[in-house]
Amino acid sequence: MSVDKTRFKHVSYLWDEAEAARLAGDEVALLIYRSNLLGADLRLTNYGGGNTSCKVMAKDPLTGQQVEVMWVKGSGGDLGTLKKSGLAALYVDRLRSLKNVYRGVEFEDEMVELFNHSIYDLASKAPSIDTPLHGFLPFAHIDHLHPDAAIAIAAAKDGKKITEELFGGTIGWVEWKKPGFELGLQLKACLDANPGIRGIMLGSHGLFTWGDTAYESYINTLEVIEKCAEYLEQNYGKKGPVFGGAKLQSLPEADRKKQAAALAPILRGFCSSKTQMIGHFTDDARVLEFINSNDLDRLAPLGTSCPDHFLRTKISPLVLDLEAGEDLSDVAAVKERLAPAFEAYRKMYEDYYNTCKHPNSPAIRDANPVIILFKGVGMFAFAKDKQTARVAAEFYTNAINVMKGAEAVSEYTSLPRQEAFNIEYWLLEEAKLQRMPKPKALSGRVALITGSAGGIGKAIAKKLVSEGAVVVLNDMNAERLDSAAEEFRGLFGKDSYTTAVMDVTNTEQIQATMDIAALAFGGVDLIVNNAGLSISKTIGDHTTKDWDLLYDVLVKGQFLVTQAAVAVMKKQDIGGDIVNIVSKNALVSGPNNAGYGSAKAAQLHLSRLNAAELGGDKIRVNVVNPDAVISDSNIWAGGWAEGRAKAYGVTVEELPAYYAKRTLLNEIILPEDIANACFAFTGGLLSKSTGNVLNVDGGVAVAFVR
């Protein structure tokens, strides 16, 4: 096939003929391939949005006869990463025969359970609510997407008329109806009334397109969306400036980031009044165009139109009454100004719930905003984890695109509040939420572990992420930090971490790291002061340079990082944890250890002092005392191993065994053991403990605290 890819300006043509040829003959594999291509372009559909299908002939395992089977994206999942395990497989004739028992729109929810009678592959994914939308259409390959350009027309006041004129009657129109059995019947009725059409626009919702082959469906989808986008582009500015023109100008980028970092922890605190949230910030140009416009105050309260949008962004955003560039250093004053806005938003959401609820509606959910707009600065999103917050921001950016397009060609219309509520508090949506895994112990927590690009620090970071936290990886060595980031991306995904080059003795780098944490996650609430080094020399050989380095990194470093973190935690006002990795040497006297041992003792007492001071802020400060963590630890660099071996009269090679034999448990201590201790303090079971010391040394009697 020869395709002029240059004709696509607003969508990405990604079809690879060689790859498609390799998959030829396997329609399900081609469905997955097509789905992945569509999901790779956020202009076509967002993460988790849309669904695709194909119908094939297959052998019935019971009768041996050839039957028609539909493979369709199952409940949950994402087109961009879809695999066969994410597909549901159903007998087409059995699915369509459910019409015989359908009792009408008031009972359509009961049809979802009946989908199970149509399952062909018992190991396939559970069918989604969109299954009949594909099943009642006769085409071999179908795409249902939520492209910004198409929804802009679908959400326009006269979207039906525009669709008819733009496509010359080749695209059908179905008025807004929430997804389900009834909508599937309406799609079929639309097709029957308009034979030969190439797709159907769903009012305020999205687009259905199809083809006889995977490629025909793919190219049809791209062409329809491209035509919608071209139409919008041609109309921008014809009615006047976009969004009524700019009302104010954005701050310069550096100033935007500075203001956002200063404000994010305060917003996170407000949004975490019920459940601790993770934040995301963006100052994308599309966002700035909208929030700086004259039409912001008119359009923002309307909310979004597409169900996929408002399910993730809530019914409408909170627009802050703050001036871009104003001084935010008086935290108490800023909180006092913002508190009424959050109270008003919560009241609005409660009124929305109480006005629209049904007798069997699920209980009201968190009434705090998900999307927060700061004119001249950018957009914040807050949700249960980083991915959900980032995706919410992406969806609201799509909603902005929809509003922009609809306003350019007509007038934007959002869903009526009742219709929106019926989707948001749909019992089937509630059931889906109830099936989700329970939050992990550290879900909603932002952890910063100093020196976390290797050794003990990296082990701690891995443990905390595996228990649900997001982490700020940091190290003085940028190359080492990049390697750790690559490892975390492979193990946990891009939303599990951010990075910062940080020297714990450098106040500017520490503050920059706190700002990075605020922009990436909304703040920080779990600090592990782990960065360190060691020098083992006799008093005679010890230099003042050695002494200053030990005290700068171990004592002052712990103090400076704690000081900066506490400032953020107090902005959030949701408490926090500080865990200081000290040493058994803080308690035990040994030879050739004056500088290191006394610095560790200072770290230990500084921890006690901080615990005494910060308890009223619900900030817990605890200590982990390791000993002889040799594996993958920087502590053994720079002659420390040689110095300790000399002090104990053994060789360097004999040190691990020497350390193990002198313990009560006769155990070698690993980085993972220290990580487990940090989790013990922060995982929730010791939430009423502060000022404590946990020895992880295999049992060194002279290091017992009492």
C-alpha cells in the first residue's frame, strides 16, 4: 500500500507495512497492533480511554463449528499498552441475542452480568460496559476513541449540524447517552437509518469508526479525525481571539516554576484533608493559553463533556484567586486566603452530590478538587498516586482542547450536572473502584532519600517505592544518578520517581531538590537522611580537613536537609517522617574512629532534639543504627575498609566474616535490612513512635541503647 503520510498534519500515521505483513492472517494480533498505534497518540485518545475490536471466525470448542467471535478491549487497560490478555472474547450471536431479555434502559446495568453468558475465551478479560457498542455493529474492525478534535465538534452547541455539513452525511450522529446496552442499540439504529456511513459521532462523547480490515479501520479513523482537526484549525480566530483573548500574561518560565514549587505543598495539604494525595504540575502552553484568557471564568465552571474527562478531573476545576508573581513567603497568610476557596469548592461538590444523588447512589467521595488552576502560572492535579494525577492533568488539557475547538466553531456545551453525576456515581463505576487493589502502606507518600543512587540509599528507595511511595532520587554524582533512574524506570515505571543532583552540604541544591519534589509530587513527607562517608584514622593521623568533611556531610548535611524538609512539611500540615541513618558507632567507642564516631553521635542526638521539637507538627523523627553494611556501600571506599581491618587486626577480605562473628546473631547486614527498618518506622504500625533508635547490626551488645 502506498500512503502519502504528509497529508496527515494533526494525527500521527504510524502504520508499518513490514510489521503488518508479519502479523498478516492473525486478526487479533493486528487488532492489538492497531490499538497500540492509536493509543500512542494522545491527540486520539488518553491513557485508559477508548476501545477497539475485531470480529473473526473461530472454532467453537464445544460443537467444533465455525462461529463469529468478537475480541474487544476489556474492562480497564490502555490502548497504548494493550496485549491479548487485556481483550475480552465473546460469541457475537450470543451477545446480540441478549436483546431478547433486555428490559429497557432503566434495567440496562443488569446486562453487564449477562455478558458472561457470551464469553468465548474463559481466560480472557472481563467485558467492559462498551462491549455492546461494538457487538451490535456488523463491521470486522471498529475503533471507539475520544479525540480532542472530534469531541470539540461533538460538544459544540450545534455539533450535529456541523458534523452533517463537514462530512456530507457520511458520519452519523447519536445524541448523548451514557455508555451501555442502550447506546449499543442506538448505534445500530443510526447505522440502519444511514447505510453506507463511515462512522458515528457521539454527542459530547467521542467517535466510532470502522473498516473491513485492521488497516482500513485505522486509516478511516485517522482521516475522520484529521478532517475534524483541519476544520477547527481553519476556524480559529474567525469568531475573534481564542478564548476571548489574553487577559493577562504568564510569568517567565523560571518564575512560574518558583511560584508553583512554593504553592504546591500548601495545595497538597488542602487536597489531602481526607486522603493523602500526590501532585502533578504542568505549565503546558495550551494550559497557559486557557488560564490566562478572558473566557476562563465563564468556561471553567462549566466542567468537561466527555465522560473519560470528568471521571478523572471531577466536574470542574478550582480556580485560585491569587496573583501570578505575588509574594507567597507568608505561609500562614496564604493558607488563610485559600481556605475559603477550598471550603466553597467542597460545599459546591457536596451540593452537586446531594442534588443529583439517587436512593441507591454510592456514598459521596472526596470533595476536594482534582484540578487547580493558577492564572499566569499553570495547572496542578492531585490524586491518589502520581500516574493518576498526571493522567488527570492530561485529560484536563484535552478538555481545554475540546473547549477551544468548540468555541472556535460554535459554543461549548458541557454535560448537564445530572448526566455527569449519573456517570461519576454509576453503580458499575463504583463496582470497578471497589475491585481495585487496596492502597499500599506508603501510597500517597513522597520520600526523599539522600544519597539514593546506590548502596543503602538505593535499597531504601526501592523498598519505599515497592510499598507505594514515590521517591526523589538524588546523588552528587550525576552519572550514578542517571544509572539509578534508568533502573527505577525499568523496575517501577516513570511515575515512581524523579531525580535531583544534590550535595547535602549545599543549601542551594537542597532547596532546588525540594522544589523539584514539589513540582513533581506536590511536596515531600518522608525524609531518610542516608548520605554519608567514613574516615578511619588515628588521632595523630586525623586532619582538620577530615574532621570538617565528616561533620559537614554527616551532621550539617542531616541538619540542612531536615531544615528544608520541615519547611515543606509545615506547609502541607499533614505530618511526616524523618529517619536518620546513623550507626552503631554513635554508641560504641572504638579505636581509630574519633571523627566518624563523634559525628555519628552528634547525628543521633540531633535526631532526639528534632523529635522533641517537631512532635507538635506530627513529624516523627527516628533513627536506624546499622553496622558493617559492606555490600554495594560507598562507606568502604576511601580507605575505610583498610582502616577498620588494621584496627581489628584482620585483612580487608576477612572483614565481613569478622563483623558477622562478633554479633549475637552471627549475621551479615545487607542494605535491604536497613531498608526494612526504614519501612518499619514509616509503614504505619509505628505512627505513634518518635525519638526511637532501631539497631540493625546483628546484635552488638555494647551498642544496646539501654
